[in-house]
Amino acid sequence: MLRRAFLATALLAAAPLPALSQPTAGQPAPAFTLTDLDGRKVSLADLKGKYVVLEWTNPGCPFVQKHYDSGNMQSLQKRFTAEGVQWIVINSTSPSHSDYLKPAEQKAWLLKHGAAASVAALDADGTVGRAYAAKVTPHMYVIDPNGVLLYAGAIDDKRSANPADVKTANNYVVRAFAELRAGKPVSAPSTQAYGCTIKYG
């Protein structure tokens, strides 16, 4: 019974969300400084000259679990970090919410799942999440070496929590980098993200 209620809540979160103002593709990405799970500071300015992917996460979300349980998110992290991309996992869940994880707990979850991000950080006060108008988990962003936002939106076009759907999905992050490598502009710089609503304070 509890499981059915949980799944119903998760599916409700997959429904389209009201449009919110967010940074515009082609414009400078909002500057930020985060403290990673080991207590080190990382800022967008420090990463100038490199492509950056931002991935909003919440391990309690079935849509996040879809991409980690299938190995999809880790595969993307390994693939792109091997190419020099800086992949940053951000959790903006408020400490007042039951889904909140302390840094050690978030780190343990990522290690258990074999995550290969460059940086993982908590954004407990939601400052960075709100600056990017991140609405759900996962919510994905691609930033170019000059700090310009190139893509913001969903990870792919299969709006479900079913891991099996990963195999047939059109991955927007993969497509963006394929187009960039071909010297083309990102053809879909913005899509509607899907997932669980971020639990801001």
C-alpha cells in the first residue's frame, strides 16, 4: 500500500510543471561557488576553459534511481569526464526534508552506485538551484568553456521512472555534445525537464 502511494506521488511529479524563469541558453551561466562532499570549494569560474555539466540529483527520487540503477548516469559521467568535461552533481534538498542526506550519506550513495562525477556537492540552502531555476531531479545543464549556457532541461525524452526506457531514449546531453563535436550549434538548447520536484526549503 505504501509502495503504491509512493509510486503515485512519483508519477505525479512527472507531470508537466508550471513554466519558471530560468537562465537563457546562449547567455552566461549564473556564477556559483559550492562546497563539495569533502569540504573543498569549487566555483564555475575555476572551470573556465572546460565544458561543464550540472546534474541535479536526489537519491530518494525514482527518476534519479532510474538513471543510476540502470547504470546510465554513471556511464555518461565516465564517458564525458574521460573527454575532459567537468561533471558536477548537485543536491539542493533542504535539511528540513526527509530526503535530505548529509555529505557523508550522499557520498556513500554515490560510491555504492559507482558514480564518476568530477564533483559532488550539496546546495542545502538552494542558492545554486534557484539561480539556475532547477525544478526537478534530474535537471541537466551544459555550459561551454567560456561560461555560456548551451543546454538546460531533461536528460532525455522518456518521461518515466522505468529503467528499461533508458535504452530507447533520445539523450539530450549526448546529442548536445555530438552536435558540438561536429561544429554545430545545440539544436534543442532547452527542453522541459521531468522528475521529482526539488525539495527546496
